[in-house]
Amino acid sequence: MKHTLPLAALAAAVASLSFADEAAPAAAEAVAPAPGTIRMITEATFPPYEFRQGKEVVGIDVEICKAVAKELGKTLAVEDVEFDSVIPSLIAGKAELAAAGITVTEDRKMKVDFSHPYVRTGIVFIFAKDKPFDAEKAEEAKGKRVGVQNGTTSADYVREKLGQEPEMFDSPASAFAAMKAGKVDVVIADIDPAKAVIKGEPDYDISELLTVEEYAVAIKKGQPELLAVLNKVIDDLDASGKLDEIKDEWTAKAEAAAAAEEAAKPAEEAAKPEAAPAAE
Ligand code: GLN
């Protein structure tokens, strides 16, 4: 019988198993940022906080992190991953800042440190007007197929408040597309991306808030100096009125980007080749 696996490797393998949901194996891949750079990790399907404009990731969170980088005399590099990888990647050392419309929760506070909050918000139902859902009667969603983005507070809500497993998607927009295709009955998402998703969709609407949540920037625990810089930048942006300006500017830009995408759609459809006839 051969025992080729060294004990340390075995221990590491076991450790990575027990922390699989925190992506511990990724820790080995952590690399230092390029000199003069600070990295922000995000998930860019969340307008107006982060979305893609061409290849670039832009939005409110990017502007906040750019201000942090400036305060530190560095330039910002942005990395885009799935939402449920944002915090694990931060913990694994793949970025110094995580900003992705991340709600401050007790559970996350045990894993990372949060800046002062920069937005007060919450989650809503997104529903078809002929199948309405009401925040006051949220329990009516029990037993229905509820679509959410993976790893979000919306997913927590479905488990904790509705007592069931949500249907998981990789973005609020893909959950919404599934509802339009009849695959889920209702979607739950944060109100701002929810508003973006129903823009130009007259048959759909959103409910009142189901929760009150706050977004903050997350950093790896145990960095009081970085946390102090983060808080100073956010407090200054807030006090000077610049934070509101950033929010208004990027809300308008996200809307314009969505409208442009919408306008481009029929052209894309028309450009599609005819579907091949089904084989008999
Ligand atoms: N605010 C929600 C959360 O933190 C959703 C964030 C997101 O999908 N980007 O879970």
C-alpha cells in the first residue's frame, strides 16, 4: 500500500474541504497587486452600482473605490467574478477591496470588515402585473418558484422568510429572463437593479421593500489603517454631497446604457440567421 500524499498536503486538502464555500483552495493563487495598484473585486451585473460599458466595469461602486485608490496614491484595477465568489476571493487575497452592492450582514461581518455604509436600500419582488406580489403579503410567495441571484440576501430571504430553496441565477437580469420564459413565478432582487431590469418592460413591476439593507465596501479583516482610509473617503464623499452626485450620475448612465441596449435589440434579432428547420 502506498501513502504518497504528504501529511501537510492531506491536511490542506481536508481544510479546503471544510471551507469549500469560502473558496479556501483559491488562497494558494493569491498574488500581490501590480505596484501602485489597488484591486477591487466585484460582480458587474448590478446597475447602477457596477455594470459593463464595453469592456470596462463602471458604476457607483467603481467611483467609490477610485476615490479610495486616489486617497492612497494608487490606481484602481477592477476584477469581475460571480457574486458568490466576491467575498471568498477577497478573503483569499485576490483583491484588497470588495464592492458589489454588498449588504452588511451579521454572517458576513464574521468573515470580513465593512466600511461605513454608503447606501440604504433593500430587496423587492419583481413580478408580472397579471401575477402581482405584495411586500405586505410576502408569504403568498411560499410554494412559488422564486428566482434570485446566487449568494445574495434575496436568497437568504427565500430560505429564512419563505422557508424554501430559491431558484438560483447568476444575475438579477437572468432571473428576470427566466420569469419571462415562465420558468419562475416571481423574482427577488435589490431594488436598484430591479428597477433597471423592469425598465422598458410595461408588463412587469416591483413591490415595496421587503427588507432594509445597507451596502458597504468589504476588506479582509485586521487592517485598521485601510479601514480608516475607506471610512474617511466615504464620510468625505457623503459630507461634500459628492456621493449623491455619483449616485445620480451613474443611475442616469446605467439607464442610458440599458436604453441603448434595448434599442439595439431588434436589430440584433433581425440580424440573426433564420433558425434551421427541425430535422424530421
Ligand atoms: N445586496 C445583495 C447582497 O449583498 C445583492 C448584491 C449583488 O447581487 N451584487 O447579497
